[in-house]
Amino acid sequence: MEILQQKEKNYTLISINGDLDASSAILLDTEINDIIAKSERTIIVDFLNLDYIASAGVGVFLAHLDEIQEQEIHLVLFGMNERVKSVFEILGLDALLQIKNTKEEALATIS
């Protein structure tokens, strides 16, 4: 699994490649903590190359949900395959997090 972080114009992009399991969830958690510590206001997460997400991976987003809302950080997820998207829907996270199909749709929410 690989996590890439890239600062764009007015947002930070996190790209997740491979499988997001218990061990790689720690890496994602660290990336998100680093971004929040830098007082970034907008985070976009690219799931296009994410093949699988374990409960620990979902837990990373849940763990940061309150902090993101309290600090008014704009978090948008995009590019989920049907398996990954169904996990978020079954858990009701699609009602708590912004999930878009494409990067263009995600960027439209921040402009």
C-alpha cells in the first residue's frame, strides 16, 4: 500500500494506492494528523487506486470526524469502487462524509 500526499492550490490531496488494512491505516492516520497539524482547511482523498478497505481503514476517517467538524476542515472523498463505497454506505458514513465520484466533482465542492 502506498499513500501519497500532495499540496495543490487550495487543498491537500491524499492518494491511496493498494489495500487499506490495519497496518496501512496507521500510515493514513499519520498523514491526516500531519495535514491537520499544518492547519490545512481542505483535504481531498483519492480512492481511485484503492482496491480494498478494512475496518481499520474506515476507522481512520471515523477517528478524525469530530476533529474535522470542530476545526471546520473540508474533507471530500472520491473515486471509490463499488465494494469500498458499499462499506461506507452500510456504515452510514455516506451521510457523514462527502463522497463524490470524480475529482472534478470533489473540486466543485470546494470552489
